[in-house]
Amino acid sequence: MTGRVRISIIAGALAGAASVGTVAWGQDRVPAVHDDAASAEPSEIIVTAQRRSERLRDVPISITALTAETLVQSGINNTLDIARVTPGVQLPLYGGFLQPSIRGISSASAGLGDSSNVAIYVDGIYQPSQSGQLVDLPDIQQVEVLKGPQGTLYGQNAAGGAIILTSVAPSFDLTGRFSASYGNYDHWQVRGYVSGPLVEDRVAISVAGSFEDRNGFRRNVLTGGRDSGLQSELIRARLLFQASDRVSFTVGGYYSRRSDGGQYAGQPVGPGTPLGYALAGLVGLNVPRANDPQSYALNVDPLTLIRSYGFNLLGKLDTDFGTFSTVTAYGNVKVRDVADADYTAVNLGDVDLNIFNDHFIQELNFASTKWGRATFSAGLFYMALEESYAPNTFSGYFTSLASPVTAYPTKPNPLFRINQYAYNRKRSYAAYAEFGYDLTDRLTVSLAGRYSYETQQTADNYSSLTGAQGPTLSADPRGKVSFKRFTPRATIRYAIDDGSNVYATYSQGFKSGYVNSGDNPAASPLVEPVQPEKVFAYEVGYKGRLAPGISLNLSAFWYDYKDLQVYVYSPPNQFYRNAAAARIKGIDGDVTIQAAPGLTLTAGASYVDGKYRSFPDAVVYQPNAFGFGYDTVGLDASGRRMQRAPKFTANAAISYETTWQAGTFGLYLAGNYNSGLNYDVAANVRQSAYALLDGQLSFSPAGVEGLRLVVWGKNLTNKDYLASFLGSQFVLGGSYAEPRTYGLRAEFKF
């Protein structure tokens, strides 16, 4: 099926769904996601960070909230783009795995059954797959980035924070937005949604879809072509049944497919000599090399293919004393990563990784109404997850100096092949409760706690040469290994006036332990399970309006971070261990200024001082003394800066609109700055400071209500900076982020 045909199919499906009701011409904005916060003004941002609808400025949590209009203006198309407008947040890739970092807390692993310690939720549903967290956002109405441990209300591995994505809900008022865009690199993108009634006051539907097709950014110096580019498709539908004024059910489903040839189209990025180049030099073999950041020279065609689908049922019951809600969800994610393990054109080692992820989630939540001066929330959480290698294949082409050294275009048969079949079966249980009380009309305190209990059971099997799977998997003789933790939170908030408040919070974060499925207990000594990470966090903050049209949010934080889980990749093996304690402190904030009619200025900044307090036996890759790849060595990293924790990040934007007789003209400019970050503990691979600039010019003609024409550009200064890193004894490799892109877009909303 060609890309153009698929565009027509998706556009036709969305247009067909639009016929479910009468077009509401003249509506100038999409309705707010949560209109039930009684005290909210029309311009107020409403968030659900505490499992209830509240004004953003009343919530004692550091939150960056992005509305639908902000997402469109900023050109945010997927979860990776969120970091461009959120200080203190990094969204790097570990190969093909998304590993969010908030205030320096980030995962450093990608094993079976493991998940990020920044939790991502879509419509209240937890997303446990690190690859499945790469989500397109055609119908997202609001993004809430919760900074700091969320180990009470969002407990599953939310030690660093949570990212909450809320899509367009089925509505009894017909609304919709559609857009079509074309840019350089033959970049086509069609996306949109429609929401409206099927049966008046009883049944409503929302349908969203997106299609993206782009040529590759990176030049293949071996063939003269480019990587295979990006092809991405998503369709999501939700059906609302309003049984009564107090009872409703929403049934949803989605399917997505994302094929990206650029994520592993990288090159050596560290000091020293990659093993492939060293071996080639030893025999006098001249091997072409990547000669700029947007090029690569690999002996395989890299690929990341992610296919996912799922179904969910959300229920809601409103009573006089509170709201009961349920979440029932099933998801399936299949990932295939094809990568050159040595990042060179030498035939040394290739990886063909296949991961299957099945998960089922059940939640029951309750949020009370105001009981006099008190509020109460409680909930139960259950997740059943199985993730497996099917298989993880490593093909090796070199075994000793007696073996011939070959390079592209020669492609010999592998001298050996290792297939790893394994699984990790996880069961997670949790219960939480939070009690809040107004001591006075201005002073509020709350106490909360969550108890988490998790079991993991693993098995694996290795086969070689033939590629045939063994008859059975070797189960871990320990059977189910369990982890448990109680994580409390205490908050005090004082309302200075109706528009501003100060708060102080103590909380704990928890990232579950881990059982290495690749230990092959039948053939080697068992490795002890990795114990949970723990975060003890203190935060004080201010939220308020300094003057009409000026709002400010400020927070200062201090984290004691213990039992960090670290990960070492040694193809074809990988292993985890607890090896560090860290201390993180800093300050962040944002300001919004409505400077004049049509003119809005926003800015945010984050300062993070994150260092390993005790890390005496860090395992790192250092260049081999004889110039042959990298040695795994021990290093005392105590006192060093944490990886993926830039010291200073900032963003600023200007949005201006003016209306003339012909229509409305708009200008949007956004910049963000990063002071630089280490991609590994030894700081062998470091991204230096960089700044990015995005922008767009728009025109909405007066004669066509809802139409907007846009000229857009991203990374206008064409800055090269690392987006992905993967280190091994072969190479310190990585790939760079998108170069300058630009194009035209037509939008229509109603």
C-alpha cells in the first residue's frame, strides 16, 4: 500500500466520522478537557495530577501543563517533542527505547520487564513498554508533566515523575481539527480528530488518526542513499455511553505502527578506536566512515519497527459523596530492532532484537467531593505483564585473529549466531489513599501513602548456530521473586490569596526491583535480583498571579536517591546491578506574561545539581590501551555529575496575533537551551551546550471560518546534537537528532 493511498484512507475515515452531527461553525477553541472544576475561570488550566479536576495553580506539585493550542503552536507531534518546551525534562533514546529523564532521575536500562521510572499515562492508562511510549499525538488535548516522585497516586515506577496525556473525549458537541502538512525530505503528514454525538445525550464518539511519511535524514556513505526514513500510522476511537446523569462508560481502542530507519543509523561518537576500525586497520582494509553527524556507514540496514494495539473500558459513577472510576485495559506491543552492534561497515556483530509485550491493567479509584473541610481519595492498581525475547539474535562474524576481517559490501555468513529466548512475567499490586483537610480557610494539609507489591518470574534459553529454539525455557529456580515498598507523601499548602499559594512537600518515590532474565541459571551462577530504587524528596514552591496577566510558578527541590539501578550492555549479554547513591538539588520555574492583546510571552528554566554521592565501583567502557575497542573497567564515580542530568535548561516563546481586514496573522517563535549532558557515567560521551529555535507564521483568512495556513520550521539553526546513545565493548555509538526541517501546513477546526 503506497503512502498516498494510506493518506486517502485515513483522511476519508476521519471525514466520514465527521458526518455524525451538525457542524458547529464559529467555535474558536476546543472545549476544555475538564469543565467540572467549579471554581475555574474560562482561561484557567485544569489538571488531574491528584486524581481530581483542580486548577493548575492550586495543586502543590511542580507541573508543566501544555494545552491543545500550545501543542499545535509548538509543533509537538509525539512524546519526543515534549522536551522542547519543558525545562528540566530530557527524552533521550537508549538505542530504540525511550527513557525519559526529569530533574536527573532516569532509567539506564532496557531489559525484559523493566520500565521507565518516569511513568507515562494516556487517558489514565499506564504505558509500561519503553518502546510503546513513543506515542503520536494527533488528538491530545493536554499534556501534564509532573516533576518529582509521584510514588503515591501514580505509583508504578514513577520515581522521577509522570507524563499524563489526555486525548479528546467523546463529546455531545461536534468538534474537530484536521491538518495536512508537507515539508522538506518529502515529509507528508495528515492528522486530525472528530468528536460528536451518535445518540443525543446518550452516545458519543471520537475518532482520531495520523499518518506520516518522510524520507531519511541521514546519508548512507556506503550506498549514496539515505536511511529508510519514517512511516507512522495511528488510529484511535472512543465510544461514550452516558447511561444516566451519573453513570457513564467509555470503550476505546487503538492501533499504531511506526517504522523508523534513523534511530540506529548512527556512528561512533566517543573517544578511542571502535573495534571494527581497529581490526580493519590491522589487516590494511580501508573502510569508509561517516564524515558528518547526519551520515552513517553500517553493514546492515538499521530499523526500528513498533506495532501496538489495545482496548480499554473506562467507567465513571458520580455520587453525592464522590466519584468512583475504573480502568480496564489490555495492550500489546511488538518491537523489532535491527542494528549494527559495532556501528561500522566492518562485519563484526549484528543484532536482530524482537520483543513481545502483553499487559493487562485494572484500576479502581475514588475521589470524594468536599466533605466539610476534608477530601479523600483512594485506589487499587493491578498489572499483569509478560515481556519476551522472540528471539534476541546476535550474529557474529569474527572470533579470532585467524578469522578473515571483512567489510561492506562483502557479507559472509555468520561464524556464529546466538539466539536468546527469554521472558519476564510480572504481577504488580498497589493500594493508595490520600486524606486532605483545611485547617483554616487558607491552610490545607494532606497525608497520603501507597503500598506496592510486585512479583517477577523469569526464564530463558540460548541456542547457537542453527537458530533453533531449545525444547523448553530454563526457569529461574528461585521461582517468583518479590519486591515491596510503602511510599508516603505529606503536603502543606497556604493560600496567600485566591490567586496564589505556597506549599511544601515530602514524598518518596519507588522503582521496582528487577530480575535478570538473561542469567541462564542452568549454565551459570545466579545473579542476585536488583533491589528497588528509592527517592526521598523535599520540595517547596510558589504558584500564583503576580499581577493581572502575569503568572509565576517556582519550586526548589532536594532529592536523596538511593540504590540506583545501572545497566551494562556487553553484546550479546546485558546485566543489571545496584551500584550508586546520588543527591539532586535544584530550582525550576516558569512565567507567563500577557503583555498586550494578542501578545503572550512565556519562559521557563531549570537548574539541576545532580551528582553521584557514592558510586565506588561504577562499570564503564574506557578506550582500550592498544586501540582495540573498549575495556569494561571499574571506576570510582563518586562526586561525578549524573548522566542525562544537564545543569541548566531553559525555554522561551513569543506568541503574537493581530487581526486585519483580510484575516488574522500570527507569529510564534520558541527557543530552548541545554547546557550539555553526559551520556555515560565516565563522561566519555558528552553532548556540549546547544540551543534550538523553532517558529511558525500563520494566516487565518477572514472569509473561511476555522481555516489556518502555516509556514513552520524546526531546528532553524540546523544544530547537530545527540539524541540516542548505546555503548558496548565494540563502540561508543549514537545517532543525532533531526536536522533543520520546514514546510507548509493547512489546518481546519470546528
